[in-house]
Amino acid sequence: MVPEGFSRVAAIDCGTNSIRLLVADVNPATGELLELDRRMTIVRLGQDVDRTGRLAPEALERTFAACREYAGIIRELGAAEVRFVATSASRDAENRDDFVRGVLDILGVEPEVISGEQEAEFSFTGATKELKGRDDLTKPYLVVDIGGGSTEFVVGAEHVRAARSVDVGCVRMTERHLVHDGKVSDPPTEEQIAAMRADIEAALDLAEETVPLREARTLVGLAGSVTTVSAIAQELPEYDSARIHHSRISRDRVREITEWLLRSTHAERAAIPSMHPGRVDVIGAGALVLLAIMERTGAEEVVVSEHDILDGIAWSVA
């Protein structure tokens, strides 16, 4: 039963590393979002896209399998409207028509391959809508969404003032800098880390051409790399969204965790109880992106949000 004044909607966000679903009842008049189902599947759609320019057949099949599962949930919960947004990997691929056709067959909606700027708008709305009225957080916000293939930077208070998407993400940086002889270095060398850091700094230079990163007073961090760093910082016995959402991590703690992740082996990272198996090889790169942003902006802490582009997509449907 959908409450009066609410609409039941489904939002799907398909990124480079994961595909995620949110089914929620939303009330645009009151700004309420009642979550019914939120889930994530690591599909690594962007596998080798940086190198080949194409979506791999096995990556497409993993993604379509997740879509079939999500279609069942959407039917069961009776969502009236569905919006499917696809981001970095499918923007970059030559064979993205194969992806579009497959999604349309399974879910009955065409994936919208959105620009980095649209992605940023959705992320900002999703992350900041519930921060309104908080007197412990100073505006403007800098919202950073560290994805698999790209990172979005958005500065704004009530609305987006400036946004930019740059091609640094945990999967792209790992594949570009930390893979040797077809395998992820375990652990990476100092030279590999330095090359990755230089790439990230160049991307931050690019972002700063458009977005006044240093003018923001509150840094809000989104997506799996940031939430995983929060789980590690809190030493959680398992991944716990409620404990992670709106947690705060100091820059010193982020630096400590990042340095450990980049020195650790695959087995050591896999043993972290809150670590998703699909993030084990890419979390070091993701954490380094977060650390570089905090150092560049001078942010003393990051406010971690579990609400992000998915919530923004849900609001856009309503």
C-alpha cells in the first residue's frame, strides 16, 4: 500500500564497478523518501574499457543477470515508474548499443547514458536533501562521488553552483597503474603509487578549472570507496549502512587507512570484515582519490553519505 501523497518509484544506477537498485515511496511535497529496497551488485561493467574501448561480453552478461534479478524485485514491490541511469563505462564504450538493447529487453526501459554533469546533479540532490536544517554543517557543500571510472565534484548550497566529472575512479586507476602482467600488484610498488597519485592530482587540476573546490565548507563523500573507508575507520564487524551514514572521518584517519591499504596484500584486505569482495583490489586506489581530495581542499573531515545518485534519480522520477 503506497501512503497518500507518495509515489512508488524504482531507480537504477549502473556504474563502472557496480549496479544498484532503490525502490522507494517518495513525497515531493514533504521531501520524504521511504526506502523499501536498496541493493548493490558488483558487476564490473567497466572491465578493460579503458584499454579496449568496448564492454566485454562477460561484463555485459554479469550486468544483465543483475538486471533480471532487479526486474523481479520491481515487479514484486509494484513500482509505478522506473528510471535507469548509466554512467561512466557505458559512456565510453563503442558497443554501448548492445548494453542499451539488453537492458530494454529485460526491464522495459531504456538506460539513459547521462553526462558527467547530470550525474553530478543527481548525486548532489541525493546527498544533500536530508542535510537541510543541520546547523552543525556549514554551506556550501562539496559533494564528491568517487566511482569506478570517474569522480564527480559538485559545489552548492541549496542548488548546484558548479560541477565537473573527471576520469579518475577506483577501477580506472587500478587498471591503469596497479596492474602488472595481467594481475593487480600485491602490494603495489612506490613507483606505481606515485604514478597513480600524479594522475589523480592532474584530474584535480582539471576539476578546479570549473569547480571552486577550496571554497566549500563541508565535504560530503559518496559511493563505495568512501563508505568502505568509513567502515574500516569504525572497525565495524560487518558492513552496517546505519553506522556508516553521516559518519565523519578525519583527514589523518583517512591518510592512515589509505597508507595501510596501499601497503597491504590482497589477503589482508580481503580479511577486513566490512570489505565487499568486489572492492578488495580497487579500494586502495579509491581511498587515495579521497585522500588527495581532502589534502587539496584542506578538508579536516569528510561526512559520509549512503544517500547519493540513486536517491537523486528517485527524486527526479517523482
